[in-house]
Amino acid sequence: MASEITVFVVVRASVPAARLPSVSSTFPSPFDDEEIMFEDWWRVSGTSNFPEELEPTLEAMAHETGSPVLVAIVGDHEYALVMGFSPQRGSFVAWLDTEAAMLDDHTLEDYDYEDGFKASYQWAKAAGMTPNREALEAALTRRSDNNADDLFRLYMAGLGVPGVPVGDLYGLLDTGGSMTGWSISIGF
């Protein structure tokens, strides 16, 4: 199992995610002081742990913010488990770099990439975003090359999170290369 965990929380809120009661009362670890703020109040915060029962926390966060929410649990910078919730669609799960996740003893026999893609796409639409089908598909099907943080960034660009800097997005899509441009304490 992963020795290093990074948890990214993506919300649309006027306050940092760590200050939302649904987050501060359930996440066991403190959040990093810095967070990334995007357009239309979308933000990403980072921490090193997550609640044992994540689905009820996601639901509470969505009801508190009035918007869909998602969490990415990145293991050893190699893969990510993405869990999301929208009041319109309920919860979903998607994996980034399933091969690396399986090498880390995660059993994914019931996981279907197509289901993850459809659920992610529907989550983005429920959030009022315009998903980029090509970027979303690439994020869900490619190897992370030990940089699942960049793969998660590609995933967020694929969802259409407004203001996500895409940098060399098409270089990542075409060659598997790594993007640069995010370098704050939460790992981007």
C-alpha cells in the first residue's frame, strides 16, 4: 500500500475548504496553509489524510456548498482514486493510472473505465462546466509516470474546472510528458 498519501479536495466555495464545517469536523489531518484558487470560486486544498467514511463527508460538503465536490487520494505520486458527489447525480469513483493502483494492491476488478468516464463527465455537467472529452479520456487512461499530481491536473482540465492552467496540456495528451506550472505545498 502507498507509503505517502496526498489528498486534494476540490470545492466551489467562498471560503477555504478547511473552514467548511463538513470538512473541519471530519478530516483527521490539518490542511496545508496554501490552496489554489480558480475562477468562479473553485479551489483545491491539500491534506495528508481523509475520513474513514468519505462518501457521507462528500455529500455533506456538496450540501453545504450547494455545488458538486470531489476528492482525489493520490498514492505515492503514482495513481489517484477520485471520489465525487453531486446532488443531482450522487457519488462516483474514477481511477487515474489503474495499472499503478493494482501494483499497489488495490483490487479494481469491478472498475470500468467507461463508467468512470461517464460519471466524471456527468459530474462536470452537473457542476455547470464544459468538459474537454479528449483531456478527460487521456487522464483516465494513461500512465502517470510517477506524477499522478499532473495526471490529476489533466483530469481537472478535462472536467472543465474554470481557470485550471493547462500549460502544455496537449504535450501531456500526446507524449505523456509532465506539465509544469503548479508548485505550491499541496503538490502541484
